[in-house]
Amino acid sequence: MLFSKRAGDARQSSDELVSVSLKTLIDLAKPAAGLSLQQASIRSAQSGGYVSRFKGRGMEFDEARLYQPGDDIRSIDWRVTARTGKPHTKLFREERERPIFISVDNRAAMHFATRGVFKSVMAAKLAGLLAWTAQHHGDRIGGQTFSDTACRELKPQNGKHAVLRFLNALVQPADQSADAITLEHVLARLTQHARPGSRVYIISDFRGMNDKSETHLLKLSQHCDVVLVMVFDPLESALPAKGRYRFTDDSRDVVVDADSGAAVQYQQRFALRQQRLNQLAQSRGLAFMQCSTGDDPVQRLRYLLGHR
């Protein structure tokens, strides 16, 4: 429980736990300046190191140097080789601008936490940090936001205005659809909107993962770098001590018996979902990152992105 001398302060602090404001996301620009998406590896306590392949990313010729054992023979510069009489290899420089596409889950199950902030708030903060970091390094920023009834995409663009457009999408719900939106549907749309060569961050609790969802992820990974960011509440990974616990959303109350079969199944489903994502990442070369609702998003990203 939060305590404050003034009721208004308490209300404001409480609101920050269950929803995120545009100002909060804008203020993340400063701490994001100390992060980098250009790290060679991404840490994962579950899946080990991840080396980015930048699939499909444009390349620009830089220079030619003498051929060295192990160089790809397809990169031999035959003109320089013929002129000098010695084999030379072409060196390329990766284009600086790269599309960064951030997909953010805002479904009903994300509006939950037993400590820290709601999963939806943590997801928005992680997305904001990633967007600002990409902007600091000259990458194009776009993304996707989705709920149980809506899904929309933003085409990657350059500059601060692209970040602000994305942040606004995080705090303003999209128009509702007549049909329910499933994770499978969201990932199918993602394969259509994320261009080859993009780095795609998917921030979600990944509820509803099934075989078709996994197929869409694998298709996406063929042409993009895919980073799975799993946001979870500590209660999902470890049930509390035996007893009865009351949960509320201010309009409804639910009492849960931690020793009941339903509670145990709840934890088992989370463990299976976590295991599935981990195995997928290991077998297909994806990055798998995890963040708890009680973590500091800046420090967590600093660690997961491999910063010292």
C-alpha cells in the first residue's frame, strides 16, 4: 500500500502502478541514452547468448583488403585482385538506419500484478526505452499495439516524431474490432508488416501461444531478428505459501486458495509457456528475455542488452 501526506499524491502514485502516462514514457528518453541496441549479444538466463544476424539488412561497400584465410570467396574483389595480382576481399559496412519494430501486448491479462507495476505498464516502459534507444542511434522506429479487441501497426519512420507517435499509441487505445484478437492473429499480422532486415521486439506475457503462433514466429525469424520479451508477475512463477488470498480490481473480488488444484495448474501453465518460448529461442536462434513486474526496466534492459 502507498502512503502519502496528500490524497492527491497517493492517487497519482497509485495510478502510475496500473497505467502509464505519456509524460512518463517521454521522460524515458534520458535513461535510454545510456543504452544501446548495437550490442553483439543479448543475455538470457534461459536461452544463453544470442548473436544478431541482421537478416536482409542493406550493406554498403566500405573498402577492399588483402584476402585472409577464412574469408568468404564470394566477397573477393576480382577487379582489385586482377589489378594488383594479389587476392583482395570486399569489406562492407552495415547501413546505419535499421527498422526497429516493437510489438506491445495490452490485453486484459496484462493488466495484473501482485507487486511492482501492472504487466501492461512494464511492457509500455520497456517499449518506450527501446524506442528512444533506437532513435538515439538513428534507427527507424515503428511498431504494433494490440489488445483483446484491437490491433494496429505503425510504419517505421525516422526521428523523434516517430517515437512520439509510437508512445501515443501505447497510451491511447486503438479502435475496437468486431472480432476477438488472438495472439495467433497478432503474429500473423506482424509477419506482414515487419519488413525484412528489421529487428522485432515482441513484449508480452505470451498467453495463448499455440502451434500456429509458433509457425508465424518462425516465419518472421527467417527475415528479421526477433527478440521475445516475456513480462511476468512473480506470483505466476512461484505460488505464495499455503492459504487463501483475496484479489480485486476495485469492482470484483476473487478469493484464491493457493493449495487448490486450480492454483497449481495456473503455475504449471506458466512454466510450460516459459519452457516453450525458451526451447523455441534455443532451436531457432531467437533472443528470449524476461522481465518481472518488480524489476527496474532501465536496469533490466541494461543487463539483458549485455552492458557492463
